[in-house]
Amino acid sequence: MSKFLDSLKKRRSIYGLGRNTDLSNEEIETIIKDAVKNSPSAFNSQTSRVVFLFGEANQKLWEITEETLKPLTPAEFFPNTQAKLAGFAAGIGTALFFEDTDVVANLQEQFPLYADNFPDWSEQSTGIAAVNAWVALAEANIGANLQHYNPVIDEKVAAEFDIPDSWNLRGQLVFGSIEAPAGEKDFMNDADRFKSFN
């Protein structure tokens, strides 16, 4: 088995997160930066942008999310939502993944034949970058899970963290020490998922 596939298998959604790690915030940032910089993008457009939130900034993100979700969530379900958000806040930090829409628009102008494809390719680029960062964190024994509270939190997050107007929030990669393992993972039947021709 290749080391690469072993690393992919190690990447799981870890929800029991803590702050018990020997890695510094700077070391974690470097892992994510290296993963993002070495992730492919269409036309080498490098549209992915990342904002790192640690400490009070990370706490603020999840407070914003809670405040935003409260009026949108039925009262009987909100305690579960609060508990989930507290679990994210318990980690070391969150990497906010964005796409720079100005770069996408510029590519659409330069290459009109492919204009309709650039938004999709941009989304794919960010997905690749986020998963590569997630796998790299798993290799370093840092647990993570990927959340998508966009677009409901976009406006408040942009105001709080001085996000450029052209940056479109696509996901929140929450990370920390692994305080509880991931659950069992089921796989669908290969015959329903793959086809092979000779």
C-alpha cells in the first residue's frame, strides 16, 4: 500500500477536538499553506485564499455562527446546534477557505471559450486545496472536519475579519488535537460506483 493512500485513509472527520498538541500555530499554518500552494488549479489560477483563525479569533467565528443561526433554527433544535458549534470552538483553530472571484472573472474575460467553466473549476480548486490541507493535518496527527456555514455567515465574517469583497467563503476547516476517534466509515458497493472498460 502506498504512503499516499495510507494518508488518505487517515483523513477522517474528527469532531472530538481539543488543544493538546506540541505543534505551534505557525507550524500548523505552514502545513496548510504548503498543502494549498501545492494543490492544482485550472490554468494555474491559484484562486484559493485562506484566513487562519486561532485563539480569540477562532472563538469569535463560532460566536458569530451561533448568533447568526439562532433566529434561523427552531428553538427545540438550537441546543444541539450550540453543542456542535462549541465542539468547533474547542479546537485549536479554523482555516477559512475562500475563492477569489476577481481572478475567476479575469480568466473568463481572457478565455471566453471556457468562460462558463471557470466558476466550476474554481470550486474544484478550493475543494482540492481544502482536502489536501486536511490530509496534511491528518499526517501530522491533527484532527479536522470541514464545515459549510456559508453563505449565512459570510457578511458578518467579512466584516469581522476584513475580508476583501472579491473573496467568496467556501468552507471552514476546523482543526485541533484528536480527543475522540472518528466513527466507522461505510463504503458503497464498488459495482455501483465504478466502471471499467478495456
